[in-house]
Amino acid sequence: ILNVEQSPQSLHVQEGDSTNFTCSFPSSNFYALHWYRWETAKSPEALFVMTLNGDEKKKGRISATLNTKEGYSYLYIKGSQPEDSATYLCASPNSGGYQKVTFGIGTKLQVIP
Amino acid sequence: NAGVMQNPRHLVRRRGQEARLRCSPMKGHSHVYWYRQLPEEGLKFMVYLQKENIIDESGMPKERFSAEFPKEGPSILRIQQVVRGDSAAYFCASSADYGYTFGSGTRLTVV
């Protein structure tokens, strides 16, 4: 069974502050690491899919890094804005097949104006 | 491209009734997944299907739950004889290779 863990579970930051949070996953039989952004009352929206050790991806003020050898990924948000408030999920495919993914519980970010 | 379409958005059923949740994947996507979000919990995998095949149903409760993805038409998640504990948000996602596109979910309430 694949355990995908995220920390912290919730986070409050002031508007304009930068922040980051962590996703850890078993490093054996790694296939890919996904990050999703999930706003309340909406559906999860894919941010990044990362496959290579050392990968770094960026979308606007949000970026992510990947370390497959030690089994962690960081998501960074630069200059947080209220519209960044959401739950950020990471997910990794199970070793049994790359299509089925296990989700972490998420990090709930609240940006205070 | 309309994305992943789920319906209904909200479904209320009395205990003992059947619930049918539908999911139409994105055009060109042949993989469909169903996830359940229970209150205060994350997304839990239920089942992974391709056209006319169940690939992995390890997350499906053994009784009352079934899923299909026929050659024509949407994928259906069926819950028979619903109980209060089935109340949850059910999300469908589809993919072509890596990465999922999610539908808006069906919120099932059992009264």
C-alpha cells in the first residue's frame, strides 16, 4: 500500500507572504507525482505532473520540486494572494500500475487579506 | 471540449433506495476513475475502469457498490440499498496518460 503524506494539514498565511508545503511518498517503484489545487465547491484541478528526479515546474507564482530518491516534493507559492486559498493535494500512482493514484489528505491553505 | 461531466450534481435518496451516478469522460480519454470523499477525509480511490473493463476495484465496498463503463455511454457508479454512511461526495476523473481531469462531483445525501 502506498502512503502519500502531506504536511502541514492546514496553514494560514498573510497576503503577500510566501509559503511552502511538503508531500512525501515511498521512493521505491516511483512512477509520477501529481499536484492538484482544490477550491471549495469545485473539482480538483491539475497543477503539475512530475516524473523525473530533480524536476522543477512552475505556473505563475506556484512552483514545485521533486526528489524521487528521498521521496518528497515541495510546493511553493510566492507572494500568496487570497485567491490562492484552497486545498492542495498531492498524489502518486500505486506501484501496481501507473494509472491508479493515491491521494494525500491535502494541505488546506488560507490566505488572510 | 466539455471536460468531465458528472450528473446529477446533488442526489438525495432515502435509506434502502438505489443511487446511480453518471460520469462522461473527456473526449479522447479512455480511463475512468471513481473517488469518494467522506466528510473530513481526503479522496479515497474506489475503482478504475476502461471501456467495458474493470481494471482495479480494490477500493469498492464488497457489497451494494458496482461500477461499469460500457462501450457506449457514460460510466455508472451504482449504489444499491443506500445507507446513511454512503453520504459523501463522489468524484469521477478521466485520463489519457498521466494526470487526471476531474468532474464536479455528485454529492449524495441519504436521508
